[in-house]
Amino acid sequence: MSDTPRYDALIIGAGIIGANMGFEMAKAGYKTLNIDKLPAAGYGSTANSCAIVRTHYSTWPGVAMAYEGFHFWKDWEEYLEVEDERGLARFVQCGAIYIGNDERYSEKVLPLFDEIGVDYEVWDTTAVTEHVAGIDTGDHSPPKRDDDPAFWEDPGTQITSAVYTPIAGYITDPQLATHNLQRAAEAKGGEFIFGAEVADIRVEDDRVAGVALADGTTIDAPIVINVAGPHSFVINEMAGVADSMKIKTKALRHEVHHVPSPEGLDFENDGYLIGDDDLGTYFRPEVGNHILIGSQDPDCDPQVWVDDPDVFDRDISDEQWRVQVLRLARRLPSLGVPSEKKGVVDLYDVSDDWIPIYDKTDLDGFYVAIGTSGNQFKNSHIAAYCMLKLIEAVEAGHDHDTDPVKVEMPYTRLEMDMSAFSRNREINRASSFSVLG
């Protein structure tokens, strides 16, 4: 008798989506094992996520999945069905304001909100200034860097309108949220091992058979799910499926910065999540009455692609720090520009069109939940649920490639056509090709 451990499913990764996969599959009766090379759940790029919850997407699947995801966060304790000795992650529903003169709002996003049922209001500049103390409503578009002389010009026009969505917000501690999911999975029988590096995907008779770890340990399972975040392309190469996927993933270095709120402004309690297309940024309240600033990856900002996700520059760059803080200062003129740089640097697992891949692969039993492009933290629950339904269908003999699996989402009862997240889709030109947490 073999002493090789055997599971129904192995999940490579214990970030927010990997941990959620463990929970959803364990609930469904699978014997699961999450394997992560890092010391704890949510220890990698998840820990540095901006953890934004918002429904502003330019595609129907994007809006629908995010709207579904909001309901999970709103009912977080009920969803988990378990207590965590560290406490529960907190969802701060501060609301979001999207400002700019981009026609995406009126022509793309708002019709999707209307169809799906997302509450929103369209504000004029007077309403924006009433809600956000000290905000400048000048039209600074298109985004520029501070070495462009036009960056410093006074805006000749004002933004025409803004869109407010009350259900948006953020999770204060993304790593704690992941630990909550680990405990929820364990309560259903799921297992986790940490400090364990996958060195090979084992294949027998044209089907995945399990994994081999760097220490020589082998583990058997008829189902293996790649949820390895920025390492996803490495795992796909191990499995021999990378070349057969039309949509690829790669790792992108990204910086997010923290600055104190302007004096006299309690942004932590009174602030909003603000998506600023004009300046190419987004910002939200941060614990300690700070403001978190991220880039929407405008064309003027350089992109730093990383060949080895274990080796990249983790130091905040002087240039990106300066331009990000100055962009925020253009929107909040009373902002002080601190001398000390604070923030985080980590990697996004970016797909070719910045839309995730939730799919089977050409290797039987090998599945992927990858290419989350820095914006899928909010969707971990519904992504895991949809992946579970896809796996169940495929393992029962359904040909997802020719007849895509469709999943009724549990809260909204909207139907998600999983071909939207296919590895073999055409690049979705409706995507914004950018990120807003």
C-alpha cells in the first residue's frame, strides 16, 4: 500500500482566492489541501492588496461578479460559518466616487449598472465639493507625469460629473480576511501546508496525478488547481499548459503609497474611495487617518514586468512616489507632501486583457484561477464558487470548451457565462486594461 498522501483536490496557493477555493470545495465534500510556499495564508501579494470592493467595471461579467461579491462581504460572518481566534476582517462601506469626463461612465458603465441593478447617483461638481472637503474639481486629463510641463498647468475646465455608488468600500486587513477563510475551510475538513514549494506537476496517462514538492514529497490528487497568483505562469509551465492557452499571464511590479490626510480632514472616517480617471489614480481611506494612493496604469506610467516573481525590487521608487503624491495633491490641494516615503510594492498577476482566467486547461484535471490583475480580491468568494461549479461540471464529463458552463450566482441569481473567463477567449477590447484595486 502506498504511503503517498492522497486528496480529492490540491490547490496551489493560499492567497484570498486559493483559501476561498479550499473553503468552497471543502463545503462541497472534497478532501482538499492548499499548498503555499510562504509562511501563512494571505502572506504574499494578497497581504498588500488594496482590498477594494467596488462594482465599477466596463463589462457585464465584471459588474455582475463584483455586485455578487459585495453581498458576500456584507454578510461575511454568516458566509464563514465559523469563528476565528484572530477576529473577523472588517468591510468599511464608505462608498465610491468616480470622477472624470470619460465617456465610459455614461456609455459603458451606467447601462450595466441599470441592467444589473447597482445603485448609483450622478453628481455635478457642486455635489462633489459638498461631499469631499477641499477637493479640486478641475479637469486635469489626460493623466501626465510631473516631468511634463502640462502637469503643472491650471485646468481650463471642470469635470462635468461624477458617479457615486454607495455599496463600495474596502477591507481593512486583507491578510486577516484570508486567515478567516483558512479557518472556515479547516472547519469543513480542508487542510493547509505552508513553506512547501511545488516543484513539479505530476501527470499520468494524460491526466494530472498530483504534485511533487521541492523537498521530494509527492502528493496524489486527480484535481489540481493553479491559484498561484504572480507565480501562476511558472506553475502553468510546469504543467505543460502555458503554450496551449490563448490568454497568458505575467507578473507586473506595482506600487501603492500612503500619505497622511490633509490637516483638519478626517479622511479615515469621512472619506470615500475615489477613482480619478483625469489624473490616472485612485485613493481611499487608510487606517490611522491616512490616504492610500494607487495608479490606474495610465499610458504615461512605465510598466515593470518581472520575469522571476521571486526576484524584484521591493523598494518604493522616488519617481513613482513623487508623481503619485503630486497627483493626489492636484485633487486635494491642502495635502502635505511628506518627506518620508511610505507604501508597499508587490506583484500583480496580469492577464493579456486584465480580465481573470477561471477555467479548465488542456491537461485533464488541471484548472486555473489566475490573471486576477490586481482587482479580484473583492471577488474571491464568487470566483471560488463559480470555479467549483465549473470543476464539478467538467469532472462529470461536460465539454466546457464547446458548451460553456453557466453558473447561477447565489445572492443575485444572475447567470454567469464562464466563457467570459476562458483561457482561449479573444482579448476583450471592452476591458479598461487597467486596475482600480
